[in-house]
Amino acid sequence: MTPSDKRNRGFTLIETLVVILMSMTLMAISIFQLQPSMQLFRSRAATDQVKSTLRQARELAISERRSVVVQFVGSNTIQLFQIVEPANTIASTPFLTVPLESGAQFRTLSGETDTPDSFGIPSTGGVEFGGIAGGPTTGMQFQSDGTFTDGSGNPINGTVFLGSPNGNSTAGAVTVLGNTGRVRRYYYSRSGWSK
């Protein structure tokens, strides 16, 4: 066997195993480093989901010229109901039920502050409207003019706080301004709120 034949034979088993081991180690480190980014992505996706559901309810109330009732059910579901005419009562079944994706829940994190809109932070749960944790018992709805009111027609401001059940440091919030029905989203990290 000549020296040139020995060079053309390829890699030894040990060399191949070392390269595979190094690749797996780098991949494990990368996955570990990506975990905070994935949690942030999931938190933002759930916040965007709540924002788009509330905006959809507002736009539907305006376009169909009838109120749309919003209910936050359990720790992670939004239901939308229409007001049935001429009795002016809430429909018995929701026309849209939206469970939050990514395991997000209506909740606040320990040490979390109120959003820049300052509509209040609930003592329990993650929903605060009209200064009441969970919202008014008379209901909440978008009116045909786009405003967000309690069941008596009084405009109410409020916030839906979102977080992961594992208590990581990323969260989100969606605020609703009662007089206009404007819906805003915010993202939270330990350094504070940002849009």
C-alpha cells in the first residue's frame, strides 16, 4: 500500500464519532439558548391572538350594527356572543370561541406592573375591566358605534393580562379604551412594558 492510498481511505470511526459528538453538543447548546426566545415568541403570539379577537369583535359590532358581548371564560378562552333582536338579549351560544394557543393564560406575573394605559391590574386572574377583577357582572360588549361598555351601556376601560403557567419572565397585555373601543397590545419583560 502506498502512502497516497492511505490518505484516500476516508475518516476513521473515532474521527467520525468525535465530529458527531461535537455537533450534538453544539445543537444542545443552541436549543438551550433558544428557550427564552421561544417563550417570548409564544407569549407574543397569545397577546396578538387576544388583540385580534377583540378587534374582530369591535369590527363586527360596527359592521352589523349590533352589540357583540365578550366573555373571558376560565383561564384561557374568549367567547363572543351577539345580541339577538328584537328581544335585545344575549344569544344562548357563542358564535366564536377562541382558546388561547401556546399554553398562555389570563394571569399576571409576580412583580408585574400596570400597563402604560394604567387601567388597573387585577388582584386575581388576569382580566380587569371597569376596576373589577374579571370584569363587571353585567357583562362587557362592543356597541355598534365601536365603544366598549358594561351591560348598562357605560364605557369601561380594561386590560387582559397574559402569561405562561410556568411563570417565565415574558408576558403580554391587551388594553381596551371604552370611549373609542381602541385595542392596544403590550409586551412585558422584567425591564417593563413595550409596544
